[in-house]
Amino acid sequence: MRIHRFEKLWLAAAFVLIAAFIATIVYGSLGAGVAMVGDEGGTVDPGDPTASDNFREPGVYQTGDGEYAVYVEARQFAFAPGTNEPIRVPADAEVTFHVTSGDVTHGFELVGTNVNTMVIPGQVAELTVEFDEARTHHIVCHEYCGSAHHAMEGTVEVVPQDEFASQDVPEVSD
């Protein structure tokens, strides 16, 4: 059986494309540093996240000198805090977000930053970031969570250190 040289060429091109697609998938899943939500944040009861030992009442807490923890609960169709009242954190401080969901899978993304995670019911996602300058960042849900998903948003206000110092922030040890 004789195979025409153009058929051989197209066969070789198809194998090269298949290998390139597989390499792209492998790189995208392993090489780019993209990972699923880890279990370092622990788990909570999705029906009542604040009843768990490793999740506090939603809000901002000071955990050390220049270190803050922000506990956020996502529920259809709001972030608490974040939607009804903005999350206020100081600039030039290490901020760790602890985010969980009490109902369905949500997303938590601060637009214009690298803070972006999937929020799974019963699991606590932890993200640590340092904001360099004072500005407002918008929080959006990027996982479809129901009919009002498009309206699920909030804000994080990064304020100068001296302005933030006048706030009453509870101090806790993590």
C-alpha cells in the first residue's frame, strides 16, 4: 500500500497539533501555578460557618503588627462584609482573606489584583495579599450562583495607615 506524500504531511501535521494541544493542557494545569482551593483553610459547617473553630464572625481582625485577617461569607447574592458595607483594610499591610460559602459555589475576585478563588460550601479559601496603595477594589462573583449572580458584588477599600488607625478593629491571635 502506497501512501501519498501529501497524506504523510497531513498525518504528521495532525500528530504535531495533537502533541501541542496536550502540552498546552499540561502546562496550563501544572506549570502556570493554577491550583484548586487547598485545604489549608480548613472546613466549616456550610449551614453555619461561624460556629466552626477556624472561622470567625465576618469582618476585619488585626492578627499582628501590620497583619490583618478578613473573614468573608458569600451567600446568594452578597458578600458579608463587602456588599452592604465595604471591607476597609490598611495599605502596606499583609491581609489574609478567609472566604467561605454558606449555600452554593461562588467566586471571590478583587478586580485588578491577583486575588481570585473559587468559594466552595463548607471549605475555607485563604488568600494573602499586600495592597501597595490606597484605592477601592471591586469584589465580583465569577461562578454562576443563581438568578441574581450578575448583581453579586462588593468593595474593598484600601485606606492609608493613618486613616485606618482611627478605626476600631478587634485584635486576635490566629
